[in-house]
Amino acid sequence: MSTFNNTDLAAFKGVWVFCEQRQGEMMPTSYELISEGRKLADSLGVELCGLLLGENVEGLAKDLGGYGADKVILCDSPLLKNYTTDAYTKVICDVVEQYKPEIMLIGATNIGRDLGPRCAARLHTGLCADCTHLDVDMGVYKDFLRENSTLPEEKIANMATAKVLGQDHDVSRDLKMTRPAFGGHLMASIICPRFRPAMATVRPGVLKKAAYDEAKAKAVKIEKPSFSLTEEDIKTEVVKIEKAAKKLVDLVGADVVVSVGRGISKDVEKGIALAEELAEVLGGVVGSSRACVDAGWITADHQVGQTGKTVHPRIYVALGISGAIQHKAGMQDSECIIAVNKNDTAPIFECADYGICGDLFKVTPMLIEAIKAAKAAK
């Protein structure tokens, strides 16, 4: 570390994405991050690199190119076959010190949440955890603020610098990392102005995966850097990997999501049963607002919102959900939003494509019957 100067900002260039694989299978969040990293790299006019660690995983590198990577830095070793914090941290920090990227993105998975802070601490740089939005370009960032914040236009329009140690700092090239704060009640945008690389872990499912490009996949460069890793560097040993089968709802990959909110409170069991029946006839899954999870009515894997899952289904049905900003942030990019609420001023109607003002216990059975009749007619 003595020769690594992380305050020489001019020496750092490029956007990197840690591409997580498990037992030779790429995690979906890696493709989401590569797609987003492509936008950031284009804004900065730099190269996008995927960082891939493992044993005999070169076959995964081409797919990373197909989603936008210019180059894949491949670190291959039998000691990297199974994830261990010691091994992965050492190798990543060694290659970061060698290549000096200015931005490093990691998925906020179980592995990413463990790996990101360890790497940031060893590199003596900043890490923004559990991000839901990333920007570099100031124009794009200002548009994001206009749509998603309550800042006055004058302040947004004049935003170009930030105070860093009492001095004005030009933020135009800094990574603007946005994440929920105070339990999701506020959104905080954070920069890392003094150190590089700027590091962020990003919540799975919040970024959209780009279309796969076969030509780019064939053109991607694969580079194998030299690195040192011995058994003495690893303080833990993976003796056995066991996968526990637990049935969890797949909100992120669902084509249709039917969510319930506080509006089911007068008959929770019936409200959830109606949502399940509607989801079944539509071929979807059941989601919920945070209020339902906090009340213990439904398990946390169903939660949609800033502190839950971010979803982009083809159809999103909100039953008895008022539409707090924390919930809307997790579903407002759905292709078609249908809201049912007895309060005609509920915020959910602001982002809904179709709004039904009425009691969900009366409206939902009517929707179910209408859908069944439409299916039977076909």
C-alpha cells in the first residue's frame, strides 16, 4: 500500500464492475451493473472493464462483452473457486492498485455486502452501500433530481460544485451515488471527491439489463493480469457448500406483480387470499408494501420499495396501497400500473396507468371474474 496513492485523481481512469459468479454461474446483477457501467463509462469517455474471479470461468467473459464490457480482467486460480473474503479481497485490491480504475461497482448481494467494505477499507477509499441510482453526467443527474427530489429549481440549476474541506470542488466527473436514508424516508446523493476508486454496492434489480449484443461479445478483450495468491493468504477454508431449498417469491423476475398494502387491514387473511387469486389468474406473484411486512401480515421477501425489492414487471397491480414515495420508487418503472384504492387522492394514482377508486374487497373479485371470463372467451 505504501506506493499506492489514492489521492492522485488524475492517475485513475476507467469504470470497473466486479462480476460475481457462483459455481461457474454468473449472477444476474453482474449483467445489470455492466449495462449501467456502460452508460457511466460513455459519460466519462473511458473504458468499461468487468473484473471476473474464479477457476475455469473464462467461458463467462464473452457474455460480459455482450452486455457492454470493453474488456474483462480475468483472475483465474484454484484458490478462487469458492468465495472467501481473504482471497477475493487480496486479488481485487492488488489489481486495483495495478490498473487504477476511477469507479468500482459491486452488486449488493450477500457476497458483495461482505466484499465491498473490506476492499474499500484496504484501499482507504469511500464506499456508498446499497445504491439505487448512479449518475456521472450533471445534466442527467439534474433531471433525476427534478423528478425525484423536492429541491428548488434554482438550487438544482446552479449545482456544479460542492464544499470539500472548505474548498469548492467540481463534481462534474464524480460518481453521484444515490441511496435510501433514514429507513427509506429520504434519498441521499453521495460523492467521493478526494479518493479513488469511488466504490458503490448497488441493490440487485434496480438497474435495467441492456439488450445482448453478439458482435460486442465477440469483440471483448480478455486480459489475465499477474497476481500472487497462496494458501497462507487465506485464513478460512470452505469445507462444504450446502444449498438450502427455501421457497421465496421471485419479485424481480416476475412478469406480473399483485401487491397489497395497509388497505387489507380490516380482513388481512381475505385481502392476501384475494391478491393470491388475482396473481394466479394473471400468472404473477404477490408483493406488498412495507406496512404489511412491518405488521407481520406477510414475509419480507414480498416487500416492494426502497427498503425492499425494485421491480419492473409488465403489469403491477396495487391493492390498497396509498403510494408513499418509498413504495413508488420500487415499482414506478413497471410497464402498466393498475391501482385500486378507496381514497381518490391517494398518491398511487399519480403514477398509475389505470386507477379504480373503490373498496379492494369488492373490486378485486370483480377483476378476477372479468379476467377469467376473458380467458374463457378466448
